[in-house]
Amino acid sequence: MVLEATMICIDNSEWMRNGDYSPSRLRAQSDAVSLICGAKTQSNPENTVGVLTMAGKGVRVLTTPTTDLGKILACMHDIEMGGEMNIAAGIQVAQLALKHRQNKNQHQRIIVFAGSPLKNDKKVMEMIGKKLKKNSVALDIVNFGEEDDGKPEKLEALLAAVNNNESSHIVNIPPGPNALSDLLISTPIFNVDGGGSGFAAAAVAAAAGNVSDFEFGVDPNIDPELALALRVSMEEERARQEAAAKKAADEAVKEGKGEEPPSSSQDATMTENFNAAAEATEKTAEPMDEENALLQRALSVSMNTTGPDSSVADAVMSEANEDKELALALQMSMQEDIKDPSNQTDISKVLGDQSFVSSILTSLPGVDPNDPSVKDLIASLQGQPESSQQKKDEDEPPKADK
Amino acid sequence: MSGESANAILRSQVDLLDFIDWSGVECLNQNTAHSLPNALKQGYREDDGLNLESDADEQLLIHIPFTQVIKLHSIVIKGTEEEGPKTVKLFSNRDHMGFSNVNDFPASDSAVLTPENLQGKPVVLKFVKFQNVRSLAIFIEDNQGGSDVTKVQKIALFGTTVETTDMKGLKKIEDGH
């Protein structure tokens, strides 16, 4: 929780139009800046951050060190690209800005984004570094973008001159699919004393969306209990779903049993599967046992009869705890089976009603009830001594027709 | 003159080591391996092998706040012949100075150290300038030999505090009690 004032030097030269860091180098820098600001402010609320640009018409301070993140983000929007980067002047202006910070108790730090080739030579860089060290200013260098001859050596020389007790760092970011800010998070620029790492992990989860190195988006290093709890609950859910799926399959098999003779072998395999599953998952052992008991009973019951087993089966179904809707559906289907024979009898009764049949027949066009074949047909239909009625009916319709 | 100054020292001689506020003590451009406590702290400063050394160049800026208001009478700065400090400027009650603005203010006092000073002879200061000192800044501008590293073996401050009176003096007078 170091109390620190930071000045960030942004490279907004013409080289920053390049898109090898998505979406463009300048935008990548903006994202990195906002991340850094957030991390600094989170590790200590009194930390201040300021921003300046090194290229363009000249070195320009966008904000002096402030705790207000909104101000910093607002400034980042209006940056224009152009010109060449003047790193020496940029660092010196940053040093001046830090000197005039409001809270003199804050340590001083400069973060430089060096994306374009360096004009200054090594001597100048070393002198700047020494001056920074003399005034106890720490320096972080982000080397990205243009790979110039001598640029790495110059930056290394600068770092060596500045470095006091490992408080200064240099980071090399090669172009690639990952965003500049994501790669920066794992560097010492963020993880100073581990204070920024909590924020960094959250930032990874938020910014990267689904892309996450860790399961469930939670870093086991940071929050092992949470990661463990998530993993355990996932496994439990999976086991539960498997059990439910098995049960549904099993009940579907039972339903099939009610309509046709049970295929005991199939059920045996089902029970075997069940047993195996029961042995595999200790947690679901007890409900499995109940399932087995129910299953056995259902088996024995269905073995005995096909008719009155419906009520017993209903009882079995009702005893099943899960899927009451399924049980209900089964019940209803059972009752329908019972109804079906009665329905059939109903229909036969209707057909047996001679008067009805004859009236239907005679009302049909082209059917002459006096036709002997029709008479015979009706007579054959008639299975009861209703001949007198039939004759009467026969007399009536013809009259109606005529 | 020297006798007078010696008496003066004897009379007001209190080593102000006890009144230094250690939490606010700072030194710019010090070498972290050879840091300020080597020159200031009791025990360390007596050891001539333990030095305060400068880092990037030969200048040093030491800031010492006190726990109470003091009057500063004299200082002792010990160093080697070649690398001991030469030009020393003292600033009273100026906080958060840097090398860039150190020459913007007039010094409360300044001294050029002679080899005798480097052996331990106290430098008597303009007492009138140091009547009401809450914090002291010592700026070592260069060293005897002109080398890049300045080495200081000991820094000791002598003076009196403002609130308390000289209890030893009182005791001597009222010896009968």
C-alpha cells in the first residue's frame, strides 16, 4: 500500500497509428492507462496519477497528478497523433510535475510508454536516469511498438541508471493477439507488493470476458476457497443431473411396461446400471437404494397382471419423489388404457342401436331403404329382437323421404 | 575566541539525538547500502567504518525533523580527508526540498569544513538564525577531494530545547537539596 504519485508518459507519435496492437497502438495505450489508474487508486486511495503526451507539437501535460479517475479518462479521449516522441523532455516534464505534487509524502514514479524509435543517445538517457535516481523517482518503462536498433540498449541503460533497490522495471511487450493491457497486468508494473493483483484479477475477468486461464474465472491463487467451492458445486450439479437423466430414462421404461409385457432383461440391465451408478456416486447412494426398491416392486407387480396393476402402479408412481408431473402423466395414461375398452363398448353400443343406424343409412343419399340389400344389411346388424322397431323405423323414414 | 566557543559549547551542550523525529528523517541521493542511520544513529556514528555515502553524484540532501522546537548551536561532521564533505549549507524549517530548489532559498547558515572539522571539531553556527527550529535540512554540496562519492562518518547536532530549561544547571545551584 505504498503512497505514490505517478506520472504516465504516453507516446502519441505517428508510429502509434499502426494496428499491430489492437485496435491501434494509441488505443492500446489508453486502455493500459485506465487499467493502471484503477490499480493504483485501488491499492491506496490517496495515490494520484497524472498523464502527459510526449509527441505532437511538444510535451503536454494533460492532467497533473490527481485521484480523479474520470478526469484522466476524459483526457485520454482527446489525444491526437502526430509528430515524434521526445522521451528526454517527456521524462523531465514528468519529473517537474511530480515535484509540484500536492502531497509531498508520496513517492514519485514515472511510467513511460516507449513505442517509437529513440532519437536521444545513450549518454543522455543515462544522465536522465541519474537525475531521477538522485531525486528518488522510480521509473517503469514499457517497451513496445517499433523495434529500433539500439532502442533496447538505451532503455536498459536508462533503467540501470535509475534503478534504486529494484523499484524500477522495464517490460517488453511484443505485438500479438493479446491486448497490451492484458499483458501488462502480469508484470511488476501492476503487481507491486501484490497490492494490485486483486484488482488485476478482476480486471482480467471483466475485460477478457470468457477468456480466462483459470476455471470459473477465479484465480485459485487469489481465492482458493472460492475456486474450490465452485468446483465442488459444479460436480454436485453434474452428478445430480446424471441421476435425474437416469431416473427419467428409467421411468420411461416403466411406462412402456404398462402397455406390453415387461422385458425383464432390459429392466435388469437398467437396475444394474442403477446399481453401478449408485456405487459410483456415494452422495446419491441413498436415493438410489430407494429407487431400487421401487423398481423391484414395480417389476414384480407388472409381472403378475396387466389389468389391475394400474392402481398399484399408480401407488408406486406416487411414491416416487421426483417428477411428480411424470407420475401424473403416467397415471393419466393408465386411466386412459382402462377407458379404452369401455370406449370400445360405447361405440359398439352406438352401432348396435338399430334405429340410429338405419336413420343414418336412410339419410344417406342414394340409399333406398326399400332396397332388399339394404334391408339385409340392417338385419344383419341387428343382433337383438328389435325387428318390430326396425320395421317401424323403416316405415317412417320412407314416409319422411316421400 | 576558541575558549569562548568551547565554553559556549559546554554550557549548552545537549546532543539533540534524542529529539530527532526518526519517522520523518530523509536523505536524497544516498546509497541504500550506506544510508543515513550510519551517520546519525547512536553507536553507528561512532563506528568510522560505517558511512553515509552519496549515490548518483557527490551531493547529499538530508532532512531531519525534530520532536520539539530546538535551538541549534553547533554541529559536528566527521569524514575522511579526501571524501568528506566540504561545503555544507543548513536550512531551518524548510520541508520537502529538492536538489533543484535548494539554491533558491538563502541558507540559514553555511560552512566550509576544514580538516579539523572533519576530525570532530564542532562548527559553531549563527545561533540567532536557529532559535526556533522544527526541522533542519543539511545540504552537502561537494566534498574535499572533488570525487563523485561523498562519505560522511558522523553527524552530531548540539543545542538546547526551547521548552525545558537547563535542569543540570539548576541542580548545581541548588546543591544543598
